[in-house]
Amino acid sequence: MAIRILAISDIHGKASSLNAILREASSERIDLITASGDLTHYGSEADLAQILEALDGAGAPVYYVLGNCDPKEFRRG
């Protein structure tokens, strides 16, 4: 049994680009999504929430790490 992973990174707050990627991937069976850093571009908590909401709506578990363009206050212990 193969596991299909959608691996993305460096979204930099571009919700429209992320949504286009997720629309394209929706025709595939995705088991897991990873987002590897720079979800925002020095953005706000609202920017991060918008990106995470889009990822959560994709219908697969999401694992992410924050990057150097994501403010430190977003990191959780």
C-alpha cells in the first residue's frame, strides 16, 4: 500500500497560490500534507490562520513547521 504525501514549502502567505495547488491535488488521493516552513512572509496571526485553514480544508492530516519568515511568537512549545 502506497502513501501519497503532498509536500509543500515556502507559501509566504500566498493563499491564492496555495489554493490553486490544493485544487490541482484534489483529484488525487492525498494521505498526508506537509508544509515545510515560511507559511507567512513576516505575517500576522490572521495570515497564519488563513493558510492553516486552507491546509486543514484539504481533507488530509497536515503537519507543518514554521520557518525563518514566520514570526517566533507563532511557535508553540
